[in-house]
Amino acid sequence: MGLPKIKSATSFRDTLYETLKEVAEGESHIITSKNGRNVVLISQDEYNKLLDECQILRAIATGVADLDSDRTVTHKQASAKLRKLKSSWK
């Protein structure tokens, strides 16, 4: 994704279908308004990628916090817990 195109709200209204087609094809747009509250348009694929990246970053932050708080187990301890859990499923 390159730099977003910037359009005024009026320009967006006048070129709505063209803009939506561009967004669906991967271009992002920033729609500006007179009151200073901008809107960003991105495709569903880009939105899903952003959500995935956020989820990964949250998981990394949780892992770092666990390390900092000494909430960790060794590989041997984790394997033993999993074996015990697995045996209870039989």
C-alpha cells in the first residue's frame, strides 16, 4: 500500500463510485472535511491485515509482560502439563 490519495469530502461525493473501486483494488484514501475530522478508506483485505497485525502485536506484548513478571514455564514443564492434560482426555 502506497501513500493514500487525499480528497475533499466534496470530491469524494463527486467521484464516489470511482473512489470505491480504487479502494477495493487496494488504494487507500483520506477524505478531508471542513471540520478537521478526516476519514480513512481502506479495502476489506487491508482492514483484515491490520486486525491480524494488531492481534500479533498484542500477543507479543502479553508475552513480554509475562517474561517481565516471571510468569513463564520451561519447555519440560509445559510438556509435562500437556501430557497430563492429554491423558485426561482418554
